[in-house]
Amino acid sequence: MYESGDNSGPTPEVLRLSPFCRQPHAMSQNTPQTRPDTLLEFPCDFPLKIMGERVDGFAQTVLEVVQRHAPDFDGNSMEMRPSSTGKYLSLTCTIRATSKPQLDALYTELSGHPMVKVVL
């Protein structure tokens, strides 16, 4: 855990958000891969967790949305976990993110879909 006055490392929230992405060494760098409005360096592997009711077509619908924004995503790598009651299904899709606008558009479309309850 970082102490409140310690600014020497990334915040715990950044590490939980994307453990697969490398953090830039200095935010003052403005290279094509480093953007001042994000702590992520692109491209990077970025896990998305999508949850919804366990109904026919949920996984296929999520896959179609993800592939619209990340065409190289392999649907066979999608992880599926039912809730303990079997009512909900959690899907994990780790995409190769290329930009913040790509992630923003993907989150917007997924979170706006009527079958999707939560996107993390």
C-alpha cells in the first residue's frame, strides 16, 4: 500500500484496473505511445470483465461487440464463469488495446447494451 504522501509509484487503482499494461516512467513524455490523459502505454493487453444475466446469446453478443472494437480478439480466449446461483454470467475478454479512444468506445457500447449489467 502507498502512504498518502508517497507519490513514488502508481496508485493501487491503476494496478487493479490494468495489471497487464506497463506504466509510463514519466508523464512529461509525450511520445506516440504515451498520452498525458492516461497512465497506460499503448498497445497493451487490457482485461475487460463483462457481467450479465445468463441467457442464450449473451456471450455471443458480447463477443460481437468486443470484436467490433478489437477485431483481432480471439473469441476462444474469452473466459466464462457463472455466478454461484447460475443466474449471472461473468465474461473476461483480454484485448490488445491500441488507444484510449478505443477503450472508451468499447466501454460505452458494452455498458449501454441492454444485456450487460456491469463492465469493469
